[in-house]
Amino acid sequence: MGKDICIAALVLIAAMIIILPEADALSRKSPDRSFLPDRILVKFHEGVGPEVIARIVESENGTVIRIFTSTGVYLIGLNEGVSPANAVKEFISHKEVEYAEPVVRSTPLESK
């Protein structure tokens, strides 16, 4: 039985030697998951009119950069000095907003 445990331990160690460098390489190649500093995404509840949306965006000192018409999601530009986290909190405080979230910055994975 002691011999079986030694063999299992050696197999485990060998697997770790093989797998851990690969995991480290993947983590170095993973995209940067930080947020864009000047933009958020906002989805308004269905039926909220463009005048109301414009009022909310203006009240939060934002600017509509783009509307993704297929989803109804708005890309909102933020004024300098406004953090995405604070802007999200402010936007979701409006009952007309379904959700708001920061824009995740991503970069392509490196190829070998």
C-alpha cells in the first residue's frame, strides 16, 4: 500500500509540473479585464421614451455615444473625473434604468 501512495504522489507531482506552467502562460495571455475609464453601458426599461432617456443622461452629465439598436443598450460617455463605478450607481438609481455596467476593456490574446 505504501508503494501505491508513492506512485500516486509521483503521478500527481508530474501532472503539476506539466499543468502549472501552462496555467501560468494562459494567465499571462488573458485579456486585460479593467474597465474603460470614460464609458458605461446602460439599458433602459422597455417603453421609456427618448426624451426621458435624454433627460436622465443629461442629468448624470453623460453623452450618448452610440445606441445598439438590436439590444437597446446605450453606450454612454462620461465626463472627465467621473468613475464608471459611480456613474453606474447613479444611473441605476433611476427607475427607468434596467441595468448599467462598466465597459470591460479587452485585448486580443497573443498568438504563438
